[in-house]
Amino acid sequence: MADNPIIALDAMGGDFGPRVIVPAAALVLKEKPDARLILVGQQDAIKEQIALHGLQLSENLQIHHAAEIVAMDEAPAQALRKKKDSSMRVAINLVHEGRANAVVSAGNTGALMATAKFVLKTLPGIDRPALMTTLPSLMGHTHMLDLGANVDVGANHLFQFAVMGSITAAAVDNIENPRVGLLNVGSEAMKGNAQVKAAEPLLQNSGLNYIGFVEGDDIFTGDVDVVVCDGFVGNVSLKSAEGVAKMITQLMKEEFTRNWLTRLVGLAAMPILKAFRKRVDHRAYNGASLLGLRDIAIKSHGGADAYAFSNAIKVAMLEVEKSLPQRIEKHLETLLEKESA
Amino acid sequence: MADNPIIALDAMGGDFGPRVIVPAAALVLKEKPDARLILVGQQDAIKEQIALHGLQLSENLQIHHAAEIVAMDEAPAQALRKKKDSSMRVAINLVHEGRANAVVSAGNTGALMATAKFVLKTLPGIDRPALMTTLPSLMGHTHMLDLGANVDVGANHLFQFAVMGSITAAAVDNIENPRVGLLNVGSEAMKGNAQVKAAEPLLQNSGLNYIGFVEGDDIFTGDVDVVVCDGFVGNVSLKSAEGVAKMITQLMKEEFTRNWLTRLVGLAAMPILKAFRKRVDHRAYNGASLLGLRDIAIKSHGGADAYAFSNAIKVAMLEVEKSLPQRIEKHLETLLEKESA
């Protein structure tokens, strides 16, 4: 393995393809000139963007040609079977062949999940990879999984998510015993659905720093490091939070642009509003990890801009530095030994 | 039935009991002097607050004594069996006996659900009442159910929620064919969990204005009038939205109070920030309906202040005016006839 991690970028993925991926690579190289990035995709389109941004190909910025593109709405099974020369597939292959240490894609989520699972394989004890992201909180950030990869899960899957989430948070945040919470509903009569009730004892006996049930609002307080839930709930929670944040931003904009007086005040308040926006900028949190694979794969938001995509690349670099899959595998081995003992 | 609706208020419920419920009643009477409110609970405690707020008992503001109180953390079954003279139970009884047209309580949600179901009974075809609330959106507001009353539900329950939600939105918003959406996850490989997939054809053939799947962020855009989901997902979605809104408010406050200069700008921006806050003030949306009962029961947030609780009373008055349970019953009868036909 090289001293500096090699990251394969699916240059054709996402809503904008190389128009975003190439300048994102440039942003990363500006900050980390030793990084080694491989742009995978149609070389003419990539070269055009490289020229447009005044970049030079080098050991740190390479192109690996791939002729096909997985469409954003293509059926995952179709992409997996038919698009063997797609930028997504070839980028994943590079990781499998040891020619890259991680892959980052803003492409079709389902196709990425299916292809990554097929090519890279899951770790022993893991049924399907889970999607984990980082969200801002009052005290810093919170990790949350699953976010949509697994919608019908049992208690044992929630347990797997908790283990993988805890190891990841410990590694990337340099904390010893991340607080793990199980997402549940509030003060209702029947607390929790069937899976959550069944997962509770597993987590209590897991050896993790399990702090019990948490509710939707706890994600943003900083009182928990890893929030565990099924993919359906996680996806709805994340999108609800995004939706309300967008609405608030829009309503605030409306109030500040209501008339010339409010516009004037808005002008004076601009640096404050900018500082505020920076703290809740979702682009800073772009890059969800596909956990449970033998290698590192990062999913970027499809609509990411260059800044957002550059953050997804950095997530990949950090996970390579921390040898995340190896850490998770080691922990799972211990758990599986315990079970069979 | 009286010309003006009679609302029974659980005066001991919630975090603050009569200290909030009595001034809330006063707020309603100030705006609607013809309203008829019955304060149910310990009469000494209620009278103390009536005196404190300089109010007079009258035909419009009465006290109905009840000696016991259901604790906020009491087991619902326990409250139902043992607390037969609680303010909550007696207020519900008044509705059952036809002495009030609706009940409003900020008390223990589980106990309220269980007691209301036991005393008031559900409508034919409804298994359990659902909890529905209104949320702000960019275009006005959105109705959402279930919010935690039912955590393990099947497709038929989601269908019942859709029917009840549609009728309610049509009645209270005076719109003809409310757009009904089924909450689902995004562009993932396996779209939807088992219940959602099974509910989809039921909704397509329901005769409702069913617009298909919606995602968490659609709740706040104004593109849908009624969002249908199971209680687990609904509760997490609502709490996640609340959590991120609270975080955003807190971070904005931090930026505006960072130093004397930002404080000065904050002072100038005060009217704008106030106007903005008013538009996202969750107190304006207090009052969730227990739908599917033979009578009207409204759940207020436990931590509601007088303004928030007064809005829950107004929700009750509106539903009485619209004869909501009768409307729902009529529609359900038609559906049941169709099924058996």
C-alpha cells in the first residue's frame, strides 16, 4: 500500500459528473498535495474539465478510462449485470484489485450499494452494508446509521449497525467509547416497535457504551455519538431534518427581503448570517460511508457541488488512514468467537 | 347540542396543570366570548388560578371537580383501571355523557389514548385511534399521521390513516380533495418497507386524491396536504424536525450574541427575527387530534404554555363545528359497504 491513500473517483456519477468531480479533486489536492486521486470515466469529458480548470495530470491526479455511465435512475440489478465498463464499476474494481484504497461516488445509490457489495464483498457476520452519515449537533456532530440501505431489518441488524457505528465513530473522532443510542419513539404507551424492543437486550449486553433509547431530537443535541435505526426510519429522519432546515432558511430569507428596511438590516447582518450558515452547511457533512464492506466506499450526495464532493473524498481518506474495514473486521471476529463459545 | 361547543379541559394535565390551563381558557374566552369551557380537576387548585388571573366563573367558564391526577409517567393501564376520578377520566366522561362536545388534555399521552379509546370507543372499521398533527410548511401547513399512537402497523392501518387524514384536512381547511401522500424513503434500491409497499395499491384504489410516495422533506414544502406513515416513523420524523429547528435557533442566537457588534446588529434585526420566529412558532401548531374515536379528543403538548394550550382548545372547537367524527364515520360506512359488496 502506498504511503498516501489512493482514492478512485467515479468521475461520471452524480447530477453533474466531471464538471463537479474534477474541481472537487482540485480542491482536495490544493489542501493535501500528496493525495493521489484517480478520475475514473470517459477520458475526453474528464480531460476537457482538467483543461478548463487549468490542472495537470500527474502521479497525484490520474485518469482511468471507463466508457459507460450508470444512469441515476437505472435499476441496480441492471447496472450490476450490464454496465461492466461503467465509471462506477471500474472505480470499485480498482479498489478490489488493490490499485486504489477507496472509492467515492455521487452516482445511483442503489447501484453503488449493489455493485460495491458484489465486488468488494461484506465482512464475515455482516449481511448487507449500512449507510452511515454525520450530522451537525449543538456540540459538534453525531453519526447516524442506517440511512436507507436496509428498510426491513431485524434486531440483529440493528445490533450490527451499532457495532459498526461505534467502531467508526471511535476511529474517525478519536474517542474511546462512543455513546451509542437506539432511536425510538417518545413517551407513548407502547414504547418502540418490535425490532427496537428486540434489539435493546442485544445492545445492553454488547460491551458497547450503550446509553439506551434516544429520540429524534437527540440527534442534534450532542448527547449521543452514534444513533442506530433501520434504514426507513433513518432516511425519513434525515430528510425531515433537511426539509425543515430548508424551510427555515427560506422563511428567514423572506423576512430579510420583505422591504428596503429589512434588506438594509440584512446587509448589516450578512457576516453573522454567513457565519451561521457555515455552521449548518450540509455540504460540510457530505460523504456517507458504506459500512460492513471489506473495503472503503463512500457515497456522495448526487447533487453535491465541488466543495461538498471534496468533503466526501476527505471522508474516504480519513477512513483509509484509520484502516476502518480492518478495525470493524477485528471487532466482529471477537463478537463471533464469543457467540460460538 | 348547545349552539356553542362545550369543551372539557383536563385542568390538571401537562407539566403545569391549572397554572397553564386556566390562563389558556382565559385567552380563548377573550377571543371567543361565547365559547363554553369546563375546567375539570381539583377545584381548590383551579379556583386559586381563577382568582390569580382575575377571572369569573360563569356559564362560559365552569369548574367540574375531580379529585385525582394521572401522573405524566404513569402506566396507561394503571391510569385506566385505578384513576377513575382523575381530571383526565372525568373530562372524557363528560364528553361520553354528552355534557361536553370535546376534551382537551396535555396529560400522559398513553393514558389519554387508552382512556379515550375505552370510554369513547372507536368508529366501526377503526382498530386504534391515530394521532394527527399540523406542521408548518412553506405554503401554509401540512397534516401528518400517525405520530406515535401505533408503532407496529399493517397496510390496512395506513389506509385507515389516509382516509381519516383526508376527511379531516378537507373539513378543517375547507379544501375539496386534499392531496394525500404516503411517506417513503428516497431513491434507494428497494423502495419502501413491507407495509408501505402493501399500502400503495390500497391507496391507489381508495378514491382519495392520492399523489403517491412523498419523502421526509416534502412535509415542509407545501406539495402535499396529508402525509401518512406509521407511528414510529411519524414520531421520529416530527422529533427530528423539532430537534434541527431547535439547533438552528440556538446556533443563530449564538452568532447574534457573539460580541457587542453582532448584538447591535441583532437589536436592529429584532423585528425581522421576531416575524420569522412567529412563522415557525411550534406553539401555533399545538393540538394533535385523536382520530377514529366516536368523539373529539385533542392532545396538547405536555410542556405547552397558555398560548399553545389555547390553540389546542381552538382545534377542538373547530372539529366540533365541523362534526368531524360524524364525517369520518359516514365515509367509513361507504368504504365498508364497498368492501362487503
